[in-house]
Amino acid sequence: MLPLSESGNRSSHEEGANWAADMVKDSFRRFKAGMTGQWDSFQRCKAIRERLRAPGAAPVTYEEFMALQRGKEDRNKLLQVGVVWVAVPEAIPFVLSFLPGVIPSTFENDADRAQRFRNFNAARVRAALALLDTVDKECLNKNEKKRVEFAQYREAAVRVMKAHTCEDAFGVFEAHTFALVPADTDAQQRRRARPRPPTTVEGMPGPLAKGLAKALGLCTPWMPAFLCRGPLREHLRKVAAGDAVLARTPLDALRGRELREAACARALDAAHPDERELRRRLAEWLRLTGAPLGVDDCDAGAERVFVPERAKAAMLAVNVVASARAARESELPKLLLGGPAL
């Protein structure tokens, strides 16, 4: 008969070996399911493109649009992981651990997706608090120009956080959704290409661009602000393309994954249990960002042009604030700052 200590060690070793074997089996099953999903996604995207090329084909639906977009992104991610596997195979565990965004969506199950939505809510809390901290610090900057600039940002942040509705908060940014371009003076000039208004991220302050990118999961906390502008610009381009399809789609037809992915891309609380609330917020998004609120001449030599991308960036910021407030991770900061005096 074995001594008690020796039998206990053997039992723990067996449990560890069983746990490792289960992990290997689970990883293999998920890899097989992910690769099968990649092939199914490729076949579905191929069928959608063939349907759209047919004469008199109906416009692409939002579900088809998302399938095409996800398929393209997943293939790019798989190619990136494959390049790392060939070049530096020992780096694969670190890449998958510290950059989970490079994993294609076909390797994600329902539980992983729900956890990703919850992680986004937590990330929005951290990004919002970090941005507010940066604004407060810059208000004490020795450089007077920067101090005055960030004092204006602080005032805008206060107005947004004191707003009672998302529409009131969006109104804080309404003036910034327009750009000034030279007005046409004659027919010859009207025939020329109109000057393009500045892009959304062109004049956006670095801390705000980085905070918005962090809240959307587009960059890591240690990335400098200038590296966050490219992913943010690309995200706004994708959201604008999706809005064009979403605007002609009955929102009641959106359900399950497609509805929650659409909400997540627009910084809404995709983990919210009530799908009717998500549809209401998407309808509000389309109403506020889709059409100009009114364009009037600014002066004799220039006119105001509505820039939809700026409106989308502003609404993203509003949704980040709303999602951060609803997240579980915001409970302790609210208790710390809003509790009674001790």
C-alpha cells in the first residue's frame, strides 16, 4: 500500500495530465471548427458575390454585408497568423494571448462572443477614465495654448456627461460635424471637383483619437496616438459602409449575432439583454448621423458642409460614455467619486 503523501502526489499528477489532455482535445476541436467555419464563410461569400453580379439582383442585405466584411477580415487575420507561424512559430502563443483581435471570428463560439462584448464594456470604462484624467492633467499644462485648448475639451466633456439624453449629448458636438469649404462662385468653378472637407481624424486631438480607439478595441494601451488614427479612420469607413446598408434594412429584421455586432461596432452595449433597446439605439444612431441637421452659409467666401464621418465619431464618443456608465466595471469609480463625504 502506498503512503498517503505518495498517493496524493500521484492523484494530483493524474489530474494535471487529464486537464492537459482535455485542453489539447478542446484546442483541436476548436481549431477544426474554426477552419471548417473559414471554408463555409468562403463558400458563402462566393455565393453572395455571384448573386450580386446577376442582372437585376436585389441590393445586398445587412446580413450579407456583414458576412462579406467578416469573411474578408477573417481571411486577412488567418494570413497574418500564418505568416507569424512560418516566420516565428514560437511567438504564436504570445501573439494569440496579447493580441486576441488577430483570431478570426470563425474560431469564436457564443460564450467567447458574449465575453468579448463584456470586455468591450470594461475597456470603455478604462478608456473614458484615462481620457478624462489626461484632459484634467493637460488643463494644468505650462503651455498656455495647450492649457486653453484642453480647458475647452474639459468644458465639452462636462456638458456631455451632464446631458440627460444621447441626443442632448450629441448636440454638444453638432457644430463640429460641419466643415468650411470655399463656396462656388461661377458655373466654371461648379464644374470642377469640390474641395474635400477634412477627414474625421485629421483635426481630432491625439488623446481623444487614442481614447476612442482604445474604447473600440482598435489599439493597445501602449500604442502612441499617431498610430491609433489609421485604425480609427478605417473603423469609421466600415461603419459608414454598414450604415448605408443598415439605413434601408428594417431594424426589426436584425436579431441575434448581427444585431449585437452592429451595436458593438457603434460602441453600444452589445451585452444588453433587451434586443428592442439595441434596435432603438441603432435607430437613434441612424437618425442623428445620417442626415444633416441644416446647412447655412457661414460667410461670403465659404459655406458649411456636413461631414457624416465627424457625426459618427461624435456619436461613438457619446455611446462610449453611455456604455461605460452601464458597465459593471464602473460601479466602484461611481461609488468612489459619488459617495457621501467621509
